Amino acid sequence: MELKPINTFTYNMPRSGIRRIMDNATDRDILHLEVGQPNFPTPPHIIQAACEASTDGQGRYTRYTPNMGYPSLREAIAEKLKRENGINASIHNILVTPGATYGIAISLSVLLNRGDEVLIPDPGYVNFSMLVPQYGGVVLRYPTLESQGFMPNIDTITKRITPRTKAIVVNSPSNPTGAVCTEEFIRDLVDIAQGNNLYILSDETYEHIIFEGKHISPGRFDTDGRVVSLFSFSKSYAMTGWRVGYVVASDTIARVLEKQQEFYSSCAPSVSQKAAEVALRDTDRCIKEMVEAYRGSRDLVIDILRKHGLFSYRPRGAFYILINVTSTGMNSDVFADRLLEEQRVAVAPGATFGEIGGRYIRVCMAVSEEVLREGVERICSFIESHRR
Ligand SMILES: Cc1ncc(COP(=O)(O)O)c(C=O)c1O
């Protein structure tokens, strides 16, 4: 008997282009520039805190935690939000999540009703475009342009607002472009959201990885609970595998997030929460060292691109750069597949990040200098030899 079809949307959902490249890039000689994660280990004192918590002999930190997360961690987060982000939140406004990935999903599940439109950047982080429709929403894209360093433009966004628009997604510093929004833009964005009664979903996963400019959180200008802020421990503290992040939201939204957490995951991993607490209290120095290393990598890539006449913009944060491949006549998927096969370099096809993204490949610069130098040289030669 033929079984009834499973969920139509997820069944038909395209696989991420990055995953395809990763699956095909298993040979040992391949240079990996496709995956987006720090090339540093988690700082030892954070690991030590997790070891101590998990071996205290009483199992205090190996059980379910409160749905919202340990109060001690949320207190440390509240202090950090005040100190670094200018956000005044009580621990009742903070939900600790298994990573920002999950924070995005649970926030959308709480915000959206069927037919609500969500404005997301193109190029932009893929999870938003994949998850919005799963919660009944409709994705509308707002373009960001290479000629403007991929900075979002307030008029471009405003023009796309309709009576059905529910939320605007902003991601600064951006994956995949590395653009960092200015304070003026963030203030305007909050004004626009207030004027049109919209929510802002602010993905601040890369908040600490800034080379020029300053990280400005929309939440600091929020006066009426319309900003939902998403944070992560993954990139700042090289903790991608620990799965810990947090959502900051108004009382109303936070109470629903708390209910929803019960059914989605109960809580974020207990031991990771203990590690995260130590990360927040004592890690400024390691963040600085990592950011300086990423800055060096960014500058190296720009030098190589300049040498080949391929430089077009300077990422001001995160650890990614987009390289335009339109001169080859190939779309980003074909380019990435052929680059892998012919040059043994794995990169992320930009089509994963949107229609405009399809003109680019994304290089993750959080790799050793040797791999980065060789990988980007090969990309440049490949573009030169296939230029139309
Ligand atoms: C923009 C953006 N948001 C969220 C995430 C998810 O981070 P986490 O590891 O906290 O789930 C990533 C990870 O690459 C990201 O690039």
C-alpha cells in the first residue's frame, strides 16, 4: 500500500548548497573554505567549567534545567546585554536556546500567523528563508548591493512594506556578506518598524566579530517590545558544538517562548549553559585574539583579490567574503561544483543565500593562513581562466 505523503513543504525543500558541497568534498587534498565556523578550539577555561559542572558528583548540572535556562546564566546575560548592547532586560525576558539556529525557529513559531510577510535580506542567512514558510509566513526579499558594500538601505526596505508585513529580519554583522549596519540605519529601522507596527528580528550571532565600525543592537532603541534579539555563543567563543544561544524579547513574547520551549527541547543543554556562564564572565581577551586573527585573514584575502583585479568591497565584520563570479558566465552552483572538481577548493555557492547571492561564492576566512592564501589564489586563477 502506498503510504500517505509526508509534509509537503519539508519534503520538497531544496537541500542547502553548502551541504551538497560538503558531501562532495571528502577527499583529503581539498581546501575547505565552505563551512562557517571558527578555526579555534573553545578556550580551555570554558571547557574546564563544563568538566567541573558535569562531574560534581551530585548530578546537579546533568539534569533538565528550567525551560528558560539557569537563572545564574540569565543573570550573566542580562548584565552583558546592559554592558555591551545597551539593552535593559530582566532575566524573565531571556530564553536560553540550543544555539541561535533554534532561537530563529522558536521566535518565528511564536511571531507568525499564516500569510504574514517577513522581509529578509538578499543575500541573507538561509535559515530565515527556509523556516519562515514552515511557520506559515511568506518571504519577501530586500536586496543589498555589492556596490554599496552590501549595506541594507532603509528606503529599499520601506518600499517593500505592505499591510501584510509582520517583521523585518536584520543580521549585522552579516552572514554571508560581512556588512555591519551603521547606528543611523539601525535607528531608522526601529523608527520604520514603529511607524508601520512591525517586529524586528535581529540576528546578532556575529556581534563581537567586527573590524570596522561598532555593533549596534536594535534592541537598545526599542520602546515597545517589537524587537526580538537573537544571540549565540557559537562564534564569539568558538563554541559551535556546544549548542547555546539566547533570545531576548518582551514579556508577552517571552512567556510564549517559555511555553513553546517545553515542547521543542525542554531546555538548552545543561553543561553547555554552565560553560556559557563562564564564557560571559571571563573571555574578553580570547575574543580579541580571535577577532585580530580574522581581521588578518580578511586583509589577506583583500590583498589577493586586489592583485587579481577582483576586489570590490571590504567586509567589516563576521568572517565571510563574497566573491563575484558573474564574469565566468557560471551561476554560483556550477562554479562551486567545478571549482571543487578542478581546483580542489570547497566554497559555499551564493545561491543558497538568495537570488542576488547567486552571483557570488562565499569564502569562509576562519581557516589557517596557508589554506586561505592557497584557496583564494586558486579561486582567482579559476575566475581569470574562465572569464568570458
Ligand atoms: C547569521 C547566523 N545566524 C545564526 C547562526 C546559528 O548559530 P548557532 O550555532 O548559534 O545555531 C549562524 C551560524 O552560522 C549564522 O551565520
